[in-house]
Amino acid sequence: MCSPCFHTLDADPLFGRPLIRLSLALLSCLLMLFSTPTPVWAQVHTHLDENGSEVVRSLESLRDLDYQSWQVVAYRSGPPGPQAPLTLRIVGYPGKVRLDHPTPLQVSAGRRHWDLSDITTANPKLATDSRDAAAEFDLKPLIDDLRKDRPLRLALRGVFVELPVPPFVVAEWRSLVQAA
């Protein structure tokens, strides 16, 4: 005997399985939306160097097109402002790569190109480091010329053909000028 009190959702064609499936799909979408991790953004760090001067830096690990990892550090030493020097240090795994100096860093963004000067020998620590796994470049001309946080491609002759730099890293580099 069938009574209206024992009527189930499965038996009702209007509210049966399609409604349950839709509810589960909606619930799944909401769970995925709220459980998706937020993107990881590197931070700009401030510390004192061995002389007590303030250094502000952005540190990232990036991979070139050959899937080799590179540590990319952009930093400013001294007070903030448009005259503050900016340096880009690229570090490879010691023993796997030998960076010759001076070799300019070629940077491109679409049709725009820059050649950043190799200033490695101006840093006494890097000039005397026998591993030759790091190089420093004057980042200021690039940052002064950029108006947007756009993706960049770095090339270092004899070392890597293309090292992609995402826009959020470029934003960090640009923020170094005014970072306190």
C-alpha cells in the first residue's frame, strides 16, 4: 500500500535524481572554489648586510627552458627612491655552470629588448669566488623603462637560452625602488 506520507524524492520525477545530482555538483563546485589554494607570491624581504646597511630583496627560484633551476635575486641596497641602484643576481648550481664575465644579460618582452651590464666584478665577494656560479647585472635601466608588470625572457649567452620571468616577479622587482 502506497501512502503519500512515505513518498520519497527518488520516486518524484520533478524532484528526484536530477535535483540530487545538481545539488551535489553545486556543492562540489563550491568546495573546490573555497578549497583551491591561493597562488604563492614571493615576498620582498628587508635585512641588514654585514656593514649594517639596509638591503631589500626579492628572491625567486626559476627554471629555464632546459628545466635547470636558477636562483634569481633582485635587490636594492641603501635608501629607497628613483636614484637607488638595483642589482639582479643570477645564481646557478656550483659545478654545473661557469659564468664568464663580463657577459651582458639579454632581456626581452615582446618586441622590446634590453642588454643589462654585467657588474659582477664590482662585487668583491663574487669577484673572488672561484666557483663562478653567480653573476650580477645592473637592473636599473630595465626597471626605469618598464611601465607594466609584463613577462620577461632572460638570455645569457653560453649559459641559458631563455629563462622566463613571470609578471608577479617583475612586479616585485619594480616595487624594490620604493620599498622601505
